[in-house]
Amino acid sequence: MNVRMWQMEFKLGAAFSFLMLLLAICPAVRAQQRPEQLAQQSAESWLALVDSGKYAESWQEAAPVFKAAVTKEQWQGVLRGSRDPLGKMLSRKLKSATYTTTLPGAPDGEYVVIQYESGFEHKQSAVETVTPMLDKDGKWKVSGYYIK
């Protein structure tokens, strides 16, 4: 085996080893995401449904405790009465995200209370509070939503 072939095999082996290391690390990096980050991702996906007027789908994607507290029809009515008059969503900026295991009037669990500074077509300044909770299936799902 000449030197050039050996160098090429060495480089290929090193590249393969590096690739395997990356593949091994990626799940570990995802697992190390903080609850606030995971809950925020879930909240923003859920808010996209609400922003686009998909109120029934937002109810369907909510946490079981949310669905037990309000029917799909009630939820759609609440949003038509509270969100529709605000008009189109113009801006949303994360204000805070706080992890907690207890909330007043809610069962103990894992929650993240997220507040956004938001602007709408007919209300320039509002605060949206979205509260995802960690569900039994290991996914963060919205258990509460309020606009002030």
C-alpha cells in the first residue's frame, strides 16, 4: 500500500468516525433542550393554528385537561369573540417563559407559563399567555391561553 492510499483511507476513516460521532451526539443535544424551549416550540405551533383561524384544530391539539374544561364548540365561540375582533396578528415577541410544577386550580404537573408581547391589526399592544404542559405521551401541549 502506498502512502497516498494510506492517507486517503485514513481521511475517509476519520470522516466516517466524525460522522458517527455527530449522529451519536444529535439525540443527546435534543434531549438536553430545556423544558422552556420545548414548550415554546409547542406553543408557537399551536398559536399558528389560532392565528390562521383554525380554532377547532387548536382545540384538538390542546392538552387533555384543556379539552376536559371546554368543549370544541365553546372554544371556537370564545376565540371568535375574543380573537376575531383583534384582527390579523402583526407581531409576537417572547417576553418570558417560566417552568413550574404547580399552578392555581390545575393538577400538579410540568408547566411552562409563556408570555408574548403581541400586536394585532386592531390592538397594537397585548400580552398573550400560553401555558403548555408536559402530557403523558411526553409531548408539550397547550393547557391554557389568555390575552390581555
